[in-house]
Amino acid sequence: MSVTGFHAEDFRISNGKHNALSCYGEPKIAYCITQSIPCLDSHRVGAWSETHSSRDWRRYYIILSHQQDSFNESIELPLPYSSLYDYNGICLILCSTFTDASGVHDQYLAGGYLTLYNSKRIFRNGIYELELRSLQPHAPRSLNEALEVIIAEDFNAKPKELEELNRLLKVNSFVHLFGFITNRKQMRGELFDTPLDRHTLPFIERTIEELKRKSGKIFLSLKFEFSRSYPHLYLPVLFERPWNPVDEMYFKMTRNVRTADMDRERKPNKDILDKLKVFPPFLAIILERRSLAVLQSALPKFLLSVRWEYPEQVTQAIELLHQWPAIDPENILELLTKQFPHSVCRKFAVARLQSATAEDLQLYLYQLVQALRYENISAILAVRPMTAETAIGHVDTCKTDDAVVAPTDPAIDTSHASTQETTKRTVDVLRGRPHDIAASLSLADLPWDMDLASFLIQRALQNFETASFLYWFLQLEANESTPSTPMIRKMFEGVLQRLLAALKHIELLRARLKTNDRFSSLFARPVPLPLDPTFIIGGIDSDSATLFKSTMQPALLSLVSRDGEVYRVIFKIGDDLRQDQLVLQMIQLMDVVLQKEKFNLQLTPYKVLAASCRHGLIEFVEAISLASTRQEGSILNYLQHCAPSPTDPLGVQPKVLDTYIRSCAGYCVITYLLGVGDRHMENIMLTSEGQLFHIDFGFILGNDPKPMAPEVRLTKAMIEAMGGHQTKLFNEFWKICLTAFLSLRRHANLFLTLFSLVHDTGIHDVARDPSKACEFLKERFCIDQTDEKAAFRFASRLTDSVKAFVPEMMERIHSVVQVCLLRIIRSP
């Protein structure tokens, strides 16, 4: 390898300032093998490798821009040739270092990529002049970020823009490298030596060097060899398809594609009819009458079995999807995971989500935003936001009773004449009107033409709370501190801009408030609370503001509306609240599931909103920790003090005691299913009405900083508040726990789907090992066991937690540590 056209002075600017020490380190080439597969997050195969300059760089660095810098090292591929496919390539990055007051830092100057196989799907051979494009405008901070920029911006290293240079390099290129002149096609045996070569070689070499110098670009000369042991062995490696042709032929023969339609229309002959006539009336002709279409959970399994590369299978799948019965929105979420990249699956799922109410949609809105990662990102970025005139026109036509309703989908600004017709077909399908199946089997004419991004924006226009939550979720993912690739972050920014353009933010908000005289007469620019958009902030009660005595010192603020209503929130800086937000969303969803089954566990799913990875808002609930109940003597004494009842055996009002038992049982089940760790008496709260709830979900999915932590946190003090373990109230507690566990277990697939949609969000305990996260939930829900075995397993875990000794000892240690920390915080 050799680099030409590199001017060190051009790269002495860092952070907008000239730094004389920039690029003063040794120039080197970092490289890795890449793979280009749709819907695959990682583009790198194997580790990064480096090759260094063969010069004494301290001596020649100053005159590097006028000479050719050589890297006489061979690139060793981390994979054998048999493991390379036509989607593999090589990424090369020119990097160096710069020094400032804080030390030596890496600097990534230029880069490019090249596929390992040419257009004929033959492994490249010979010498290539590769153009390295500048990475300075993107300022990557690591090699992986530089790779993502190169892939996202399509930094193809072939100098296609320089037509004359590319022609000479491709047809008659004679490149001077490593002290000799060679020709790429001549090396491959496509050209023969002629007597004129000694006259033409110097002229062509000078022409190529002159074109490279005039272009002002950085070029890397790279020599490809098929085999170092056998340099003259030229075996073409062809990859017509990415799968095994033998496997493909076997699939076609077994499925019998040519006769699939004929078999479907085949009718029984006379002999078969005679056999059917003599069947007894009690014998079913079809032993298994149920079809897959009856089972809602069978739809994802059916779509996974479709080979989407075969048009005939796509046609049959679309026809069956038209005939599929209605599916609940929560059962369709699985089609939005990364396992279903085809547009038919995703747009069909979006069409079925149209029937979801605003309240149901908000339950899994965060997961729907995360599902945008697996959409066609280029198609989303190609959609233009609305113009101001279009948005104002929609504001004038909106009606703002309880929702802001848009007559059509304004999130897509397109000039296609068939937009209204397609929208009409979509509405007809959703309302169950008859439609022509044969005419809509083509992918271009699918009635499910709305992508997920447009659907979310459309529903945001129909409901103010949905719009507010969608804005904050998109803002969180578009934030630079959120771990995402540059392309995905750009996609979230694009959807956010489309949302703001569609809403016209203040105009739509004012249009909504004009219908309510009390708002329009009090203030001109209301500020909705991000936690609860229905609460309009009028001010902050500064007298009641305070700081919690903890490490991060979160602030407790009392927000006041113009009507005098008070909404208390905790503003926290320094913690990533996305994991708390996820857990509280699961608790709220579990509460909704149980409420639909007429089973109220008196849960307290308080609201949490992460504004970024470093700060967010938490709804404040008036309660005390179980550790604070020791001042009253016990939990039972505290309940007797808050709700006394001398006539009852335990001295507590029956309603309050029932609330305590139900909420305690509910959180025992929920924390067990989600694997919530670090449970102690300081993060288990109790209200005066008897509602017990948990806070601070820093450890989930079985992770716990304490050794030998029980899977269920149920202390003796909590049991004594029920009268002890030999009372009817404790038996009722057991029944509630088992009933809640079995009820939630029936909806295990919903929670598994929601967790699978947040695999790539960077949430701490999920990102540790996304595959193990789902495996952990499967193990806790016991999806492979019967109800009897699952209930017995949960009951045994509950019994073990009561008998556990280590948690009681760790609780005392934790109390001592907390007292010491409070003394340190209070000390000046």
C-alpha cells in the first residue's frame, strides 16, 4: 500500500481551531472486513487491524505531502476465502494522532470502502487506486463511528467521479508501486505483453500521477492477491445468490411451486366422494378443524415461513392476509420487530394498529418509536416534511374538542395523484368494506400503504397527549447522548421534524385551547407538563421547592396551574431514567391487563419521562418508605395510625388493609417477573391509604448488587402487617399472588415482544445481553410449562423469600450505610 496526495497542513484544524500539533503522530491505515446486509446493525466482521508506514515518520512527516508514503505490510484477512461472500468488503481509514494539553488523541482523517468482489463477482486481483474521502466534517470519535459514517455516506473508494482517471486505471492502468510497474488486467491474464509497452508505460504513469495531483484528493494504492502461496492461480469465485442453491432446489421440489394453485382448486373424484358418503356422522372428515387463521398468535409464525424472495409466495401471503380475521393491536406488535423486515408485514401491522384507541396506543408508544429502527430508513428519510402553508391549512380545518383531528395524513407531502384513492382503499379495508382481492395483490397497490412513521404522526394529530409523548420519545432518541448509529439518529431527527411540521406546534396548541374559554382568557402560551400533557403549567411554587438528600440531589418541584391545582414532580439530573420508564410502562400495562380481567391490585404506576440519558421527570407520590415506618414501630402500627378502626381485629380499616394486601401481592408478582433487583426498605413505599409500591428500578432482569438476593422481596415485617403467616389474610395474599401470576402469564408473548423492541436502545440491563433478556423473561413466565407447574414454581420462590436470612442481614447493613451517607451529606 502507498498513500499519495496527503497534505498534513490540511488536517491541523480540530474543533474549528488551528492546532500545530494535530496530525503530528505516525500515519497509519486501519482496516476491517465489512458486510452489507439490510436491517443488520453491525457492519464490521472481526476486529480492527492497523498497518504502519515503512518510513521513519519523524524524519519524513514534514515532506509527506510531496512524496509517496509506503506501507509495506500485507493485509491478513480475518476470514478464509471460503467464508467471504459478495456482500463482504474492506474498509480502510487513514488515521493519526494529535496532542493537546490533555494528552495524545486519535484523529481519523479519511476513509473509504471497497467490495472484495468485482461486478462479475470475482475476487479482485491486481492494484487499485482507491480514493479516501475526508472524515473531518463528521468528526468521528472512534473507528466504529468512522465506519458507520463511511457506510452511511457511501464513501465508495473507487474514483468514479474522475472519469479519465477511472478509465486509465480500469483499462490501461500502470501504477508504480513498491518499486515496479504493473498492469491490473495484465496481471489477471487479460492482456499480453507487446513491444510498445516500454514506450507507453512511462507516459501512462505520468498521466495518472498528473490526474491524481490535479484532483487534490488522497489516494491509496492497494494490491489485491488471490493467494500468497499461489500467485498465478486464478479461480473465479461466483456467488449468484446468498443462499445454498442445493437448499433452494430442495425447497422448490418439496413445496412444488408449479402445482400449488392447481392442488388448491383440485376437487375429489368419484371414489373419494363414495368414501366420504359412508363416513359415520360422528366422525369428522377433517380431524383438525382449526386453521392457523383462527389463532391470533399464529400469524407471526405463518409470516416467518414465507420466502419473500419468491413472487408467487408473496402473492399467496398477501391473499391470506386479506382473509385473516381481526387481530388485537397488542398481538400485532411482533410484526414490527427486526425479524420481519419485509414491507408487507410491517405495513399490514400498521394497518391493524389503526383500530387501537389512543389510550392503548400510549401504553406501547415507546416500543413503537423503537420499532422505527427496523423500518426502511432510506424511505423514511426520503419523505419531506409539510410546508408551512400546508400545515396552516390543516390547522384551519382541524376540530379541537378532545382531539386534534386531521382529515387526511399530512405527514407525507407527495404529489402522487393516487394518494387519495389509496387512502380511501385503506379506510375501506379497516372498516370491513368489500374490496377486490385480485386487484390488490400487487405490492404497488397494497391497501396497507402507510409506514410506521406516518402512522405515528397521524395518530399524534388526532390526540394531544399522544403528540406530546411522541415528541419526547423522538427527542430522546435524536439526542446525541443516546447510543445509536448516525444513520438511525438522523432518521429519528427526520421523523421529529416531520412531527413538528405537521403539528405546527404552537398553532395547533392554540387552536385546541380556543375551544376552552378558561384557558384562552388566562394566558397566550400555555406550557403542557411533559409527564401529563393534560396539566397546563401556570407557575412553580418556589417556597415548597426542596432537594432530596441523596447523591444526585434531585429537586422536588410543585407545579401550579392557573386554577390552583398542584402537580408535584421530581426533576433528576445525572441518572438514566429510561430503564425506570420502561419498568413503569410494564407495570402500567400489567395493571391494564389485570383491570380488563376485573382484577384490581391497587397498583401505583406513577409516571416517569426520560428527557435524555442524563435527566428526566418523575411523578411524586405522597408516601413514606417502609424503613420510615419503624418510627411508628411497624408497618401495622403505621396503618393503624393512618386508618384506625377499633372494631376490627388488627385495628385497621378493612378497605385500607385490603388495599395493602392487594398491592403487596401485585408488586411481589411484578418484581419477580421483571427480575427487579436491589430491593430494600428504602425503595419500597407505602401511602396512607395502604398502597404499597416500589421505586428506583436501577437493576432488572435478575441483576442485583447484593449477593444471594431472593427472587421475591417479601419481608417478615410485611407479613406481620397482615396478621402473620397463619391468618386468613395471609392465605388471601397467597391466592391473589397466584391468580395475578397466572393471569399475567397468559399475556407473556406481549411482554416478550415489547422487550424485544427495546433491544437496541442502549438501556443498561437490556443492553448487557439482549438475547438473555428475553430468555430471562421466558424463564420467569414459565412459557414452556403448564399452569400447575408454573404456579408451584412461583409459590416455592415466594416461600424461599420468606425464609431467606441473607436479605435481612443485608437490610441492616444497608440501613447503617444510609445513616453514614446522610451524615456525610449533612456535614459542611
